[in-house]
Amino acid sequence: QCQKRAALAGELVFLSLLSNVLVLICFLYNPEIRKQVPGLFNLNLTFCNLLLTVSNMPLTLVGLISKAQPGGDGFCQIVGFLETFLSTNSMLSMAALSIDRWIAVVFPLRYHSKMRHKDAAFVLGYTWAHSMSFSTVAACLSWVGYHRLYASCTLSNPRASSRTQFVVFTIFFHSFTFLLSFIVLCVTYLKVLKVARFHCKRIDVITMQTLVLLVDIHPSVRQRCLEEQKRRRQRATRKISTFIGTFMLCFAPYVITRIVELFPAVPINPHWGIVSKCLAYSKAACDPFVYSLLRHQYKKTCTDIINKLLKRSSLNASGRRHESQVNSIPTME
């Protein structure tokens, strides 16, 4: 059982590292992505996910295999500080992306005046300050360390004397990170969905009026138009459900477990502690696909990079073949 969990955690680290590096490569390769304001939020989210992948996930894997604290207390406190900071920053970055989409859809004509690069920089500055404040308080009060239930360096309070303060801090922390981000996601994306459905209804009315006027249209064409109407209505719902659903699926089990853990009378299965932590880590592997790689612009960028690499490799191979053919021709002495 332990080996299976360790193998799953190892695969999660590999997938998260690969997908986030790919997003970073696309950002650096495509100047159009860099010019867009959402690209800054995606870059910050990718940065947090990459750091979490290379710093916290491997140490959790080590703790899971060895069933012991990886490194000394000081080292584990630094890692716990990073985990608190990066997880908070990533949640707030998702909230910032939802606000950006809300402004773009609800206020399309005023988007470029409402969401400029300096506005995005201000929002990112707030996310960093917000994340730094909670992680600094936890580190100064020695509330970060190795937690056996999660086999990782994270929020932990081994001292019974400060238990009440730790309970208050934990509830306050999750309320202003997870709960705040979840509320922002729901409010903004539901408003986006409302506007999208309104536009879909307008398009549907125009489409139906056109179909009525075109009496000689072939039935198959009419059927395709009706099917496209249905897909159009479902597309926005599916995207928004993915944004909110992945957030809840990955973070909610871990946050709920951390809240339940505050009540000593409620036992928590150690296997569930590891599973909830891995689910929280899995968000770092999901984010590149949810917010970046499945978008047309990133797909095209990946295709361009692959084609460029293949073209260069084919040119190098043909050059080597030509050189070998030249070398094989006998020379006249």
C-alpha cells in the first residue's frame, strides 16, 4: 500500500513538473502570450506550481517512503513556510484569473482600461503580500513543521500550550485563502456564465429566424445548426464547471481534513491524510491543462515548437547524410 502511494506521488511530481515547464516554455516562446494580462497571472500560477513541485512534493515522497521527517527541524520549517506561501499564492492566482475573465466578458469594451499590466501587477503584489503574511506568522510562531498524518512539512503545532491560538489561526487562514478564493471563483464565473448564456440565446434566436427563412435548406444542414446550438450552450457550462470543480475536488478534501483535525475527538485515518495531501498537490498538475495548455493559443505554440524542433532535427540529419556521402567518394591521388 505504501509503495503504491509512493509510486502515485512520484507520477504526480513528474506530470506536474512536465506540464508546468511546458507552460513556461510557451510563455517564453510566444510574445503574444507575454503581451496579454492573463499571461501574468498564469506565469505567477506556474511559478508557484513549479516551486511546489520541486521543493515540497519530493520531500513528501521521501517522508512517505521513509516514514520519518526529511531533514532537520530548521530545514522542515523552511519547507513548511514555502508550502504555506505557495499554496496560498496559487489559490489567490486562480481567483485573480477568474476576476480577469469576469471583467473581459462582462465589460468587454472597458477591459483594456480596467485590466492593464500595472493593474495585474498590483493584484499580484496583493497575492504575494497576502500569502507572505500568513506564512510568516506561522513560521514566527513555530507553527510549521513535520506532520506525520500528511508525511510532509506543513502547518503543525506540537505544543499543547498554544493550541487555542493555533485553532484560531488555522480557521482564519483557510477562511481567507481557500474559502475566499472559492467565493470569488463562484461569483465571477457564475456571472460569466450568465452573460455567456444570454449571448447564446441571442445567437440561437438569430439562427432559428435564419432557418425559418431558408425553407429550402437541406435537413442535414438544419440538424447541424441545431447541434451547434446545443454544443454552444454546453461549452461555457463545461469550462466553468471545470474551473470550479477542479478547485473544489483538489483542495476541499485537504482543507476539510485540516479543520476536522482541530477536534481531537474525531479520528482521522492516516491513509486519508496522505490521499487528501496528494489531491491538494494534484492541483499543480491540473492547472497547466485547465488554464493554459488546452487553450488554442497554447496548443498552437506547442505545435510550432514541435514542428521547429522536428524541422531542425531533419535538417541536421540530412546534413549528416550529405556529409557522409561526400566523405565516401574516393579522391584522385
